[in-house]
Amino acid sequence: MLANHHQIPAGRGLVGRAGQSGRSVLVPDTAQDEAWLPNPLLPDTKAEAAVPIITSGQILGVLDVQQNITGGLTQADVDLLEAIASQVAVGLRNASLYEAAQQQASRESMLNEINQKILKTTDVDEAVQVAIREIGRALNASQTIVRFKQDDEPDTHQAVPMAPVNGVHGQRRF
């Protein structure tokens, strides 16, 4: 189903209803539910339950279980599926938080490395060159430009190119 990019529109079928409403849907006998959508890949479905996976009020997906026996799914099964969906939501949220924390740690590490390189410089021009080079690397930029202007100077000053550092150019305004 994933390989075929199978999708169900919001509000259609059990999965669509659960995804749109944020509430579990149980159909113990699919033959008795007019809104039930058959799936050609699962032709023997006689009962179905669709349980939304929700975290922080956001629906991440729907846990869909199908049974080939009429009445083969009950409210007790839905209760169990809701507990599982809740744990899946917690796991997905934790994975997302972990990824965000890793990205933040990576950014902070990069900033610390750039700061250390700038602190090792001995004059302003060298510090600017290091900043330009490292900003360009951090952003994977093909060109980096830094412009300085005194508060009391008009905006008509010309930007003068600085010597390229590892293919990254900078400009200093004079």
C-alpha cells in the first residue's frame, strides 16, 4: 500500500473519519456500515477499527486494524489500540524532540567552533576573514559577504572586496 502511495481523503472511510475527527471508529460488521470503504488489497475484511495517533492535539496518523471475522473487533480491542496509539504518539513525539535537540546541539557546537577560531585571531581583518570563511562553510554558501558601516556614515560607501578565503569572498565597506 505504501509503495502504491495509497491514500484516503479526510472524512472518507473509517481511516478518513478517525483522522478528521480525532476519535476512534469501530465497525464490527463492515457489511452494515454504508460509509465503510473496501480495500481491494484486503478483500476479506469483515470488521475494522481506526484509531487516531494524536500528540499535543495534532493528528499524526491513524492506526487501522482489520479482521476477517464479523464481530472480530470489539470496544475492548479499540481500548487496547488507543493505548498503543498513545504510546506510538509518545514515541514519535520523543523522536521529534530528540532530533530537534540533536540539531540544536549541532548548531551550538558549530557556533562554539567558529567562536574559538575567531578568538584565536590577532587583528580585526583576520577575525573578519575567519568569520566570513566559517559562516560560508556553515551555511554551505557559494559566496559570503559581510558589510560594515559606521552609524554616522551615509549609505553611499563602496563595498571593497577582501581577499578570498577558501573560495569565499568578503567585503568590507570603507
